Amino acid sequence: HDVQSGRYVGSARSLGSFFEFAADGSYKQYTLISVNNYGWVLTTWTEAYGTADFDAAKGVVTLTAAKGKYKVTDSRVAKNNYDRPMTDDEVKKQSDVRTFRIGRADNGDPRLELGTGDGKAVMAFKTWARADTGKSK
């Protein structure tokens, strides 16, 4: 909230990373980063698309990006707003090798757990059913 007016101005920050893995070996990654400084909101939305090669024996997935895009918004400075495709160099930086395992959430549901290449940092992702097909992603 605004300390002077008492008005709620939203969350100070938001962060999210989302993956879609398809049976054909393709993937989509979406990343949201947003900062709200007393109503001045800066947001980046990143999309990367490519192929995912899962090696179950090694417990790693190789993500090879083929294309992507950025959308950046600034609620106060319009010239900072843009929506553009990634350059070839930016696409290369999106490619990565990560550790993975199928873990279990507290309720027992399966979840994909992705780590950094060294396996030190792990993010857990919940599976969900697509509304249009009912199939798990």
C-alpha cells in the first residue's frame, strides 16, 4: 500500500516460470518478472521455444532454444515499452542443460523438478490438464 495515501497499489513483485513439454520433443518456456515501486510497474515477459531432450539415465534435460520473444512494459515511461523477437545471440543464451526428476508433491501428485546444471537449485512444477484436451502437460 501507499504509505501516504493508504491506498493499495498491488504486490511489490511477481515472478513466475512456466514450461510446456510436448510429446514431439518440443518445449515452450515462459518467464514473468514484475516489480511495482509505489505504482510504477516494470514487467518483462519472456518466451522461448525449442526442443527438449530428456536423458533419464543421466537425469538431465537439454533445452535447445530455436526462437523466442520479449515483451517489456513500463507503466510510466512509454518509450521503454516493446514487444520484439529475440536476436540469434539472445536465443542461444536461452539454451540450457538442467537436472530433472519426477518427484511427489505433499499430496502425492507427481511433479517435475528441474534443477540447475549442477543440481543445486531445484524448482518444482505441478502438472496440469489442458482445458481443451483433458490431457496432462
